[in-house]
Amino acid sequence: MRVGHNHIAKCPFHGIDNTPSFVFYPSTNSWTCFGKCEGKNGRHNGGGVVQFVEQFYHVGYSEANKWLRQNFNYFEPVIIEPPKVEPPKIVPHPWVIYWHSMLNEHREYFHGRGFTDDFINREMWGWTGKRYALPVWEGEPGNSNVLGVRQRKSETQSDGFKYIGLKDMNPPTVWGRWYCRNQKTILAFAGEFDAALANQDGFPAFSVVNGIEAMVDFPKDWPELWFPDSKNMVAVFDRKEESYGGRLCQAWNKTKGSMMGKVFHWGLGEFKDYSEFRQTHSKEDFQLLMLKQGFNL
């Protein structure tokens, strides 16, 4: 008779009572008699298949083992693998889910900035009805806590908060830290669209949410706290904001070590930031510019 995952029956080794006391465990291919059978050292009688054959046919270990090989050698051994435990999936904030479902035709705005639907969906970018919403994830996009939402103005809406904290009303943070995990050298951008486009191109990059002024609200050990795997940082800021990139590097150097943070200079050419550069040039061209200034990704 089956009980749960096991089987119970009358014990074949003693017929004194009618109470089922023999239990077979398929998961371990073993058995135990909880009745009047007595095993070694006064314990309940039991064991594996060899011990069963020994007692049932009154033979020794070698004879029992030989009998099993002769009669059951065509059976493949049963390998019991432990069940795979999947980590619990974190459900994103309901606002993020709702805003992403409202995106629809507003995707064209992101397409015009150079982003693919795969990237848009992974990041769960959305539309609030008035502004574009870019979630700031604590870890992996879609499967981690949402720290907040960076809102970008539309053609018809320019007022309102740029950043909404969703986790304990946290202070401003950085966008894109997930892409910087396990990376020795990372890129810092002034704008999240520059960082996001670099991420889509395969570069590890982040941006300061709400502008460089938000650094006053950062924890003092933010480089080690948010980027423990990274040693070097290159600030690829707009030409007009290179001095702010220098401030970011100073904070980085205090934690990571002198000269670990450096500023990339666009120079006096026609490009002001990464998004504009990528409109006419490839990501390989950007890597070449980086190499000319001594930065190797």
C-alpha cells in the first residue's frame, strides 16, 4: 500500500502479526521493519537491496550481490537528483508594471534615441500618461527591487519631479549599476540615456540620477558600496560638464585609490556626448577614441 512517497506492507521476515510494519523508501531504494524484526545493535531491521536478498534467501553478502547482478544487471542505476530550487522572483513595483503596459505608441520616442524593443522591455521603460518613466533597479532589471523612477519630460509635459523614490523614499542614486557587476573598468555618464545606450552596446556603464548635484546625498562610501567589483572609472561627460565629471572622479579616488577615476575628453570636435556620437559612428569607433586617451575596456 502506498502512503505518501513510500510503500508499506506486512513484513516478509516475520509473520507473527497482521499489522503492516514493513516500509519501502523508493527515493533511497531502502527498507525498514518497524515491527518485531530486530536488526544489528538492537535497532530496527532494515537496509538496502543486498540486505533484503540476504535475509529473504538466507545467503551471504557475496551470494546476494551475485544474485542481484545476474537478475537485475539490465536495470540502469537510479540517480536521485535533488530538486532545483529556483530563487524567488521579485515582482516589480506595480507602478512600473502599469506604466510599462501603457508604453504602446510611445515606444517611438525610445526608438528614436537608438534603443531596441528588447532593451526597452528588459528595463521596463514606461509612460505615466504625462512623462517617460525609467526605473532605477537595485540589481537585475525586472528581477530586483525598484529604488525609484527617473522621469523624462515629453513634448507636452515639462513640470513635475524628475525622480521619484519608491523604496523607503530613498535619496537619489545611480542608474545602471547592474551592468557594472564583475567589471574592472566602468564608464560614468551624466545622462541615463548615454549610459543606457552604452549598456546596449555592451559597455559597463552607469549614470548619476538627477544630475551631479545629487552626489551630496550619496553615502560617503558609494563607490565601494555600489561598485565593489570595479577598480577603474572613466567619466564620459558632456563637454560642458567635464568639470562635474572631475568631481565624480575625486569622490571615486577617495575610496578606490589615487588616479583610479579619470575623465574622458571629447575634445573640440563636433560631438558633445555618447548619444550624439553614436548617430554617425559605431561602438568600435568609440573604443578607438578611448584607446587614444589610454582607456582600454
